[in-house]
Amino acid sequence: MSVPVDWIAADWAAPKGIVAGCTTRTGGVSKGTFESLNLGAHVGDLQENVAENRQRLVAQCGLPAEPLWLTQVHGTEVAVDPESGHPHTADAILTRAPNTVCAVMTADCLPVLLVSMNGDELGAAHAGWRGLCGGVLESILRAFQTPPEQLLAWLGPAIAQKNFEVGDEVREAYLRHDEAAGECFTQNDRGRWQADLYGLARQRLNTAGVHQISGGELCTYDDSECFFSYRRDGQCGRMASFVFRHGESP
């Protein structure tokens, strides 16, 4: 008997009809380092296993359709109301349509889900340190018609500060944008830095006007049973963080 797909529901005060959360690595058919619910088609897993995992995600998580998967490049492009069945190279996605599933894939990088308080607009961003530093959150916030003060954000599972070591160049890149980012870096015994992705994202969101922020407590690196982690394992699978709105199309 197969193990059901496991996922973590976003703990935010989203309006009625919004469904959001992040998958774990449990409930799929992939083997080895991709065990078991790998949803990434670009990481070296067998394509038939990825296809089956994606079908299970839709069927067992109650999705109205398959997510609009992005080709993520650690950039700042936003796909706005993209058409299904077409490839989209972007690191954020936004929709105003019901029953359209926005998703990003991660394995240590930070997934950020966003929804307007009235539920009319929603989206997802892939915020690794490069994209976050480059402005992927600012890019998706500009794409929203909803003012930032009327948005809710949920920070999905990512690598915690104690496990995320970076060099001077990463810290300096953030400091060039905002000196306050220095609060999110702690120097370690090797003279390098432990970076707080969650803290950096909260700073960016707060500065842009988003103040209702939830999540940010889980660590992909620490929990090998629940999450994939590129820093921990190298070649590995990907989780998906997703958000959609139930509703009838006009």
C-alpha cells in the first residue's frame, strides 16, 4: 500500500477559499537521493517518477489542476497569469484567476506565498539568496494590483541560519542594498557568515509594506525525514510550495 502524499498547510489568516502549503518528501515513487516525492523534473530523477509524483500531488492534495510549473533560474522575473501548457522561465508567479495553482520548487531556498486579503490575487516566489538579494520579492509585489499593506505572506520551509554559511561577498551584496541586512548575518568561528534567509525576507517584505507575515520556523537542512536539502545532500529532490483559490471562473 502506497504512503499518501504529505504536505504542510500554510499557517496564515488567508481568506475563505484559499488553499496553500508546502509538500514534504513523503508520498511519492522516486528512489535513492530523490526519495520519495520529488517534484523537480530538472534534478536527474526519472521523468516517469516525477510525472507520477506530480499526478499524486494533484489527486491527493485536492488541487483543481496541475501547478503552473516554472523554470527557475534564481532571478527576479515574474510570470503574471501565465497560460497552462507553456514553459515559463521565472522565479515568481502571480494569478488573479480561480482554480489556478501557483507553485515554486525548493530544497533549501525560501518559498514565499502571497495572497491579498480579499483573495482576488495570489502568488508564489522562489527566494534563494541570489533572487532575494536581486529583488524577486520586490518584483512580485510590484506585479500585484493590491497594495502591499493588504497582502498576507507565508514563509515556507527553508534552510535555517545555523546551517547556512556564506562568504563575505553574499553579506556585502545585501549590505549594498540595505545596511540593516547586517542584522541577519552572524560571523562564525571560520570567519565566514551564517545568513538568516527568513530574517532577510522579513526585512524586504516589511520595507515594501507587507507586515502580516507568517511561517519561517522550519529548517530543511535539519529535518532529513521531512525535507529535501541541497546543502545537506547535494543532488536531491524538490518540494513544492503552492497556493490557489477555489472558485468558479467568470
